[in-house]
Amino acid sequence: MNVVLLVLQAGLRDLSRNRWIVAYTLSFLGIAEGLFWFGGTGPQVLLSLLNLVLLVLPLVALVFGTIHVYASREFVELLLAQPVPRRELFAGLYLGLALPLAGAFLVGAGIPFVVHARDGATIGGVVALLGAGVGLSLAFAAIATWIALFTDDRLKGVGLALGTWLVAAVVYDGLVLGAAAAFGNYPVERPLLGLMLANPVDVARVLVLTQLDVSALMGYTGALFERTFGTALGTGIAAVALVTWCVIPLGLAGRRFLRRDF
Amino acid sequence: MITLDTIRKRFGALDVLQDVSLSVRTGAVTALVGPNGSGKTTLIKIVLGLTRADRGALHVDGEPADDAGAYRRAIGYMPQAAHFPANLRVGDVLDLVKQLRPGEAVDNDLARAYDMDAIRDKFVGTLSGGTKQKVNAVVAFLFRPALLILDEPTAGLDPLSANVLKEKIRAVRREGRSVLITSHIMAELETLADEVAFLCDGRLRFAGPVAELLNHTGGRTLEDAIAGLMRSERAGRRTAVVTAGPIPGPSWLAPEPEGAA
């Protein structure tokens, strides 16, 4: 078995038994099941879960991911002391963090939709929600890894992770709205579309909402996005943007891992 | 043989290692000693490829060590403290390391001596500090590499386990393999080491046989000798050290002329 798979296997074994990951899975399972239980239809549950996903998932991936990478530091040094290439070791370590996070969300949020398949949620909507959740997990796990490799100061690293979450999930939309209002007399549509693509949380929101007939919930940039690109092209662009949001931080983290001193 | 040639490493404004040249002789136990912050850990990390030297070269059996890390097949490493993932079983850890080094002859002597079979199914997070250190030692001694690097290997071990580990180190030496060991317990090193490399402020101040160090410093024990060297360093009476050839080639420890420090 190659190094990537070996290290990934160890990561999966470790995190699948981690109490926080188990609690994270059960939380999504409980909340989704509870929403169905209290009479929500498929689309309603989907929208309620989307809000939770956009807020909680980046927070968990960033904070848990950063702390996990710091906690693994000595073990990583031991693995680096073995005759294995850094590149493969990095791939195994990243996947060993990102896949359990994504898997926990998939299981927790996905099972209730399978159980309540007849409650009206469109397959496209469910797939978009689960896909967006997996994409966000992978993207923010990569950002968390990069942060933890960027600074050796654990407190600073966790602070950076929290700051990143605050900007991406809370402050960003307000800033964009403020910019739209301030420059309302100018043709700002295209720059605003660019700003939307510059935040993975916005990209995930639009990816899911383009699958649902709820333009009113898209926010300013989301509505603009759908009007400009239409549903099919819009979904494609949002999906590519989310993949890009996984690849770029991962590339930065990988570059840092290959070059840094341990 | 592992040879370090004029290794220099700087972290920010701090010169951690300054032109350190050192050879670890085949079939010998070399003790790497020095005060805290003298550069021992950085030197070890450079040998392991965890840290890159700013200047200088590392050769393993005459071949330059490359970034791909294949040369680490010749090295086993025991860090100061074990930090294995808490939710892995002891067996998972041992299997992972074995699978990362496929094709290497496995040495189960220490695993048997520490009765690893009895704790194979236990989660690492449930083990005591001493037991984790035993697993740490077993991981390092799992193969038969030409060089073993041991960082404070007996820290946290009970006397019996420490004794077993020291016997294993001697056995490794008898097999003609090399050991580079750090410890703050000089009495322990005195019973194990053939050679001493003394680092201070990032400079190699002595490299040679233990007997030669005792002879030159007049110390009765290794602890006396090293303490004496450290006192001299602290007092600013720098010792100029010349080493010729690989350790334990002739080495001289001589006071620099007055005012040269």
C-alpha cells in the first residue's frame, strides 16, 4: 500500500473514533431528523440545514482542523523521520483530516434525507446541499492546515482560524452589501459577482440555492449570479469555484509543508 | 557512516548551528551533549531531514542526503516524547511504521522484552506516559538501520525498562551499528557512550572519545568533564577545539589565548 493510503488509513481510524467527530455527526443527524420530526417538508429541512451548514461547518472545519494539525505535530515529525517523501505524507495527512470531517457531515446530514426520501426534497437539492457541505469541509480543512503550517504559535493559529470563520461566514456578506449600497450609482454587478466567488461560503450558498426555487433567499449577489448566468451555467460556475477553493489553499498548504522546517 | 560537514543553521537573528562538522562512527555510541539551547535538537533534525541546513552538507555512507528521504532507510529515530494519535491502537502504530518501511528486516527483540503483544489492542490515549515511551522505543528499534538517533531515550521509563533499553543499545553497538544519543543524565551516557560531541552556542566544542575528554579536562566523570566545559563557556573562557578526521580521530581541546574569547 502506498504512503498516502497508509497515512490516510491511520487518520481515518484515529478521527472516526474521535469524540468530537462523533458528536459532530450525531448533531447533524439529530438536527436534520428533528426538523423532519417536527413536521418540516423536504425543501424546508433543506433550507434550514443550509443555514446551519454555512455557519457551523466552516467553524468546525477551521477550528477542529487547526487544533488537530497542531496536535499531530510530533507524530508528523516521527513520520517525516521515516524514508517517505514529504509530498505523499502531506497528501495522506490532509485527506486523513478532511475526509473524516466531510464523511461526518455526509452521514449526519445525509441519512435523514434517505430515511425521509418521500417527504418532497428534490434529489438535485439534496445532492447540492451534501456536495456543498463536502466542498466546504475540504476547502476549510485545507485553509486550517495552511494556517497551522503558517504559524507555530498555536494561540495565534486558532485566533487566525476564528478570524477567518468570522469574515467568511458572518462579516463578508455585510461588507458586500455595504459596498453595493455605497457604489449603487455605478455598474458594480460584475465586481460583486467576483466578490461572491471570492468567498467559499457564498459560493456554497449559491450552489445549493440555484437548485431550489428560492431566489429571495439568495441574497443580493446570489440573485445577481442567477440572473447573469442562469441555473445550469450558474451551478457549473459555482461548483468549479468551490473546487478551486479546495485546490488553492491545499496547494498553499502543500507548498508550505514541503518547504518548512519541523 | 553519517558525516555532517560545516553545517550552519540560523533561525531569524539566532545562529543555532555554526559550521558544525561531525562524523558518527560506525559501530560506536556517540553522545551529543550540551546545555539547553545549544543546538542538539536542531542538529538531530537536520540529520533526519526535518530541518534544512542553510549551508553545509550531510553525507550518508559517502552519498549526499537528498530531499526524497530514501537515505532515512539507514536511520531509526526515537523522539524525546511519544505523541501518537490517541485513538490509534498500539498495534495500529506499529503496523503503520512497519508498512512505511516495507522490505526492511524487522527486529522484534525490544517489542518482546516490553511485551507489546499484551497492549497491542489498547488505545494509545489510555496508556501511561512510561508505557507510551516504551512504544516509542519499540518503534525506533523495530528495524535494523545503520544509525539510531535516540533523544533522551530513558526519560519516563521505570528502572527495569530503562535497563532493558540500555542493554538493547549495547546490543546494537555489538552488531556494528551506530547510535547517536542525547541525554541530560551524564552517568547514563558514561556507561553507554564511546564518543562525545559537546555543543555550546551552536558550535562544536569537543568531539572525541570519552576517555580523551576526561583526560583533557581532568574530570573524574563525564558529568564533571561536561560541567567543567560548561563553566568555562559561561565564564567566557572559550575552548578552541580542533578535530582532525572523523571521530574519534585525534581531537584537541585547548584554551584559546587570553583575551581571544
